[in-house]
Amino acid sequence: MSPMQPTVDERGVRGGAIATTVWVVFLSAMAVAGLSTSALAAGSRGAPADAPGEVCMPLVQVPPTEWNLPVQSDAERAARRAEVEARRSRPFVILHRGASYVAPENTLAAFNGALDLGADGWEMDVRRTRDGALIVFHDFMLRYGLVDGIGLVERMYYEELLLYPFAAERGGRPYRFRAPTLAETFALARERRALLFLEIKGRGMDEEVARMLTAADLWDHVVYVHHRNSDALRSDPRYREADWRADLTFANRKAEGAQDAELAVVRRALESEGQHIIAGDPRVALEALGRAVGTFSQPLVTAPTAADPPDITRLIGALFGLDPFLDGRLAAAQLVNYYGDTAAANIAAQMGPGLPCSARVSVAWALGMIARHYPEAIDETSHQVLLGLAADPDPVVRAEAARALGFCGLTEDVPLLVGLASEGYSRERTFATDVGIEAGRVALTQVRAAAAESLGRLGDTRPSVIEALEALVLAPAAHYPFNLASSYDGFVAARSLARLDARGSLPVLLQLLESDGGDLKAANPQVTGRGAAMLAWHDIQAQGEAARAIALMGSADDLRPLISRLNATDAEDAGRGSVLLVAAVPSLAARRATDARRACSEALFSPMGIVRREAFFRLLAADDPALTAQAVASALSARLADTEDPTGCAMALHLLGLLGQRSPQVAATVAAGEAASDEAVRERAVWCQKTLYGSG
């Protein structure tokens, strides 16, 4: 390869030696642009550009995407294959995205957790990032319930993606996780003899995945490959597809009852033909199979290791669009990762007029990410740069700057952000018919959403803040056809009201929760047929976040209409109801409050199986199992007198046994269950008695 053509490594970094002439041109371009190289300072974790051989501690570790597998001896390989065949020869349990009720989905912790709890393997989703890294991630975009950030995965560099922290919402455990590479996930599967269910989320990856399976000797581990985007995998003669018994996951909305949370349903599924079931949690299925349930091991938090830092001079130049071999956004990510404690001052010192829009966006993003991880590094000059970008003529730049200001922690920015949260806002929810006008309105929705997010982060509850957020909740952005910007500003505003603990806004949130799209239909009579039917879904993003906010803040009186709304969802509206319950039930279970745990326990008796299922597993994963057991026993005892809802009663007794908490209240409730008139309830009560007290 010519020295004028740098190599591209697995993260998309244009590495290799840059020819001297190119480097001279680059430095000349910096000089012409007025960028100083002498003013650049290295961070306390980084080495200056003229200190070769020094290393620094990056903020996040970027795992290699190539193989780093230990060589197995013939005996080790034979033993592994024998254990994999033993798993395949019996009815086996695959967990959907790993043990996602005890760790964030599609992470190494969730995959380890699946095996720890006793499952045989996991289902996983493969995506490609902007720089070509194959990673394990389900959604095509980041979402707040999983990762605290926004953006499309395929447009992000892997190093950029890693800088967004995972939300610590799953089970209330404050551990840091990350999206793993496919290579390290395959390495874990080989180490733990796990069975694999693969879903390829995009075209053009199947051949590379097949080569990786061959290199790791993992074809025997693969029991199923989803038919989309997988011709090279499914047609390979080494692929041995296993037959299904049942899909008992949340994703299968046509499944019976409470799916993998309901013992009777699991038992019936195991009577069908096939080799395996796929579930969200293995514990009920393992009992039905007569297998032991294991214990989830909390993942260890490992610190990054020292690494050679990239040249800061080059990163600054690339950030401002002067390096043809290094993209500005990747340069921004590396500046944050390696020089985050001082990069803000360097960036601010080099700012000047005439920057292209892409560079202004990257600068705002870099300063925002620095403020997120190193708020003390944002000095007055850096803050002034962000204020200037927040007034930029381009709405994309304004949105990125508005989001960054939320991490600076300065309440003096509140009036500016209130203004941005109202930019282009209108209570008139009429759809735009012109494509150009619609594109502009989408951009303004992003500005309002970014400002609303920052208002929530700043923690200021002055009336103007609450009024601006409530306005967005009451009339979220209207876009047609339905797209990702639809109701997005209302979604973020509801989240910010919860962050601010704005309990006075609960009536507004409840009003949004009850919306059925009637105002949209009235304002847009030209939308007919299927389009009109979809209008009720238009605000679903915002409604889901309103449900979450109510769950996080509401008293017992506030929670009753929320639970009623979940329980009123009929089969035809299951998809809409599922959005609400996925937002509300985890928050109810995570709250260490008697009212919230009791409300979540009441959901065990919902007429909707998907609601019962989510409540069951969220309560099982929640912190403070003693509080959970108290709430479940209280909700159950009120129904055992006449064995109202025997299915819910049996599930609640099963949950009490799995929680493993003894108390006089639990003992009395279990005894009442043993005297119930329903046989299934009595059977679970006897099992619970034996599990908790060793007698029956």
C-alpha cells in the first residue's frame, strides 16, 4: 500500500504513516485557518504531541474488534463441543437479548447472566457502526431507557458510541455497561459453551459473521439464525437449525397469558414439538424443566488500561475539518476520550469564524460530551463558545449546543434554554404538506427537545421552566407521516418533569396519557383511511414517557389511573399498551416506596398477560426484596379470600417463593394460599411453603 494511502483499522481510524507532504499540507491548512499548534496543551491523562512513547488513561476502553482468542488444545476443543452437544440434545432455554431483567440487554453482563441463572444461551442482535465495527445492539438508534444519548447507531463511530453511558435503570443497579463487539461476544460464547441465536440487523454482514464463526469454531453453538439478512449463514452446510417449542418473549404479543412468567403456560409450551424455547427470563422455565436456578453474579467494573494517545494537534485540526483522513466526529470522540480534562480549552482557543456546519456540530458535541464527563473542564471561554453555537443560524447546531449546555450545570442558561424550548412551538397541530417546510419543522422539534432535556438536567424548577415543559407535553410536535420526530419534544419534556420531580405537573401528564389522537384528527381532516387510524399512535412516544414519569413521581392516588390505563388495554391495542407498560412498570418496581411496589404488585392481577409478565420479572429483579415481598403479599392477601383471579394468585405465590423472603405477613399469606379453593393456587402455595420454610 502506498504511504499516501493510510490503512483503515477496525475503528475506522485512518492510521499508518501520513506522507510528509500531506502532513505539511495539513499543518499549512491549520495555519491558514488561524489554528495555532503551539497553544495546544495535553490533558493530565494525555501526553503532549512532542512526547513520544508516553501513554495515558482513556476515559473508555475501546475493545479490539479482531480476534484475541486463546488457542485451544484438541482435548479442550473436544470437551467444549461435547458440552455444546449435551445442551443441544435436551430441551434448552435461550434468553432474548440475554438476561435483560438483571442487566442491560445485549451486554456481556446480560449474556453472562443468562448462563449464571441456568439458561443455555442467548439471542443477540448484530449491527455495524459507521467505522465498520460489528457490535451487539438491538435498536437502530439510542434510546433513553437503555443508553443516555440519542443518535443512529449506523452513523456513529464505535468509540463515539462508547462515550454514552448506559442508563442505570435495569434493576436499579448503578453499574456501567457498554455495547460489546461481536468478536468479544463470540469469545464469551466459546468460553462458556453457550448456544447462540443470531439476528443480523442489516445487509452485507452475514458473510463476515460466517467467517468469524469459522475462525472461532462456533458453528455448533448456533441453533438459530433469523431469516433476514442472513443468506450466507443459513445456507452454510455447517448450520444446524434447532426446532422451536415456543416463543415466550415479550416480543411475541400473540403468546398465551403471561408467557415465560406463568408456570402453566411454560408447561404447556414444553409439551409441544421442538427442541427449545426462547424466553426473557429463565427461572420459571427452568423449574418447569426440573432444572436448578442459578444466581446472577454482579459484573466487575474494570478500569481502562493505559494506551498511546493520538496526536492532539491532528485531532484539533480534524475537528475543524482540516484533515482529509480523519473525520471530525471521530476526532471529537478521541479528544473527549484521551484529552477530555483539557480539550475544552484547546477547542475554545481555536474557534473562529467561517467554520462549516459539520465542524460547528462536532465542536458543540465535543464540548457537551466533555461537560458530561468533566464538568469542571468547561471554563468561561468554552461556555461562551456554546452560547454562541446555541444562537447559530443552523437548527442542527443549535440543538447540539442546547443539549451541551445542560451538562454545564449553570442555571444562568435557563432563560436561553426556555426560549429554545419554545422555538417554533405551536398548539396548532396541523401537519405540514410541503416537504421543505416539514424538514424545517423536524429540525426545530430537535431544538426544542434538546433544550427540554437540558432544562431537566439543570434542576431549576422556576415557573417558566415548568410552563415550557408542560406546554410541550400538552401539544407534542405533530409530524406526518409518522416519524421519529413525532411527539419527541413532548417525550423529552415528560422525562425532564420527572427528573425535576415536578409533582404539580402530574395532572398534565395524566391528560397526555389519556390522549387518543382526537385533536390531531380534528386538525387534519385530510388524513383518512389507515393514516387516520395511525393518528392515535402519533403521541405514543410522549405517552410512554408520561407513564414513566407518573410511575416515578406519583402517589397511590396518582398511580391508580396509570394501572387502570394499563389494564384497560385490549388485545387489538396490545402494541400501544406494551409501550406504556415497558415505560411504567420498570419505574414502579425500581422505586423504593411502598405505594409504588404495591401498585406494581397490583399489575400481577392485570387482565393483560404482558402486563402481568412485566410486573413479575421487574419485581423479581428489583432492589430490596423484603419490600417487594411485603407489597406482593399485601396485594395477594386481598384476593385469596375468594380466590379472585387464580392465575394472578398463583403467579404472586410463585414470585414470593423466588424472592426468598420470610416474614409473618408472607407466612400468613402462603398459609391462606394453601387453603384456597383453586387447585393451581394451592399447588403454588405448597411449593412456596417448601421453598421458604422447607415443609409443606
